[in-house]
Amino acid sequence: MPERRSLQRLTADEIMAALKVALRAEYQAVADYGRHARATDQPEIRQALETLCDVEREHAMRLQARISALGGTAVDQVPEPQPMGDTTAAWLAQDLQAEQWAIVEYARLVAGIVDDDETTELMAELLLDEIRHAGWLKATLRTLEQAD
Ligand SMILES: [Fe+2]
Ligand SMILES: [Fe+2]
């Protein structure tokens, strides 16, 4: 039996703020996956990263639409890619860190949104994608580490 906790119930303002942070993170992922895809010399990894980039772009568009539907204004800003390390493994580790953040944050929203089923459903769908992305990154990182 877990210890008693108070009910989490995010307010509309908290949800809107979190959706905007998530949108920025999705744009960051688009920028980073795009850059890492262009940088790697391994064709299979490049193709997978391009696919991830497309999925993150779709996530950004869906978040934009949800923010607008809730009355917020979403900025269409594509950030610069983050500074990167020297190896494919270093880039993938950076990408995995971003996915780990998204998994924890999106799960927090799925758990804590009580009054808005549509946003909960959206974040649950995005969360499942991020879990799959993290799974591919973890498996690929292990393969690269074994090859060292
Ligand atoms: Fe995403
Ligand atoms: Fe992702």
C-alpha cells in the first residue's frame, strides 16, 4: 500500500505553461535530431534519426494545435541545435537525455491533468513515442559501446 498522498491536480495555467515547455523541447529535438542525422557517417543511424526528427516535428505541430485550442499562443520558433560531442555515441547519449526528460515530464502531465482528457490523451500518445525513441537510442548506444 503506497503511503497516502494528496491528489495532484494541475491547474489550467500550470498545464499551459508545461505545454509550452514541451513544445520548446520538441522543437529542440527536431533541431538536434536533424543535425545529428546529417553529422553521422552511419547510413542506418542517419535514416533512423531522420525518422525521429519527423516524429518530433509532428509532436510539435500537435502541441501547437492543442495550445491554440486551449487559447494560448504558441511561438513557431525553431531553436539552434545544442553544442555536440565528437562521436555518434555522444550525440545519441545527448538525444537519450532529452528523451529521458520528456518521458518523466509527459508522465507527470498524464498523471496530474485531471480536468482535460484531450490533453491527457495527447501527452499519453507523445509519451509512448518518446519511450520507443528512448528504447531505440538505448539499444543503439549499447551496440556502439560493444563495437568500441
Ligand atoms: Fe517528441
Ligand atoms: Fe522523442
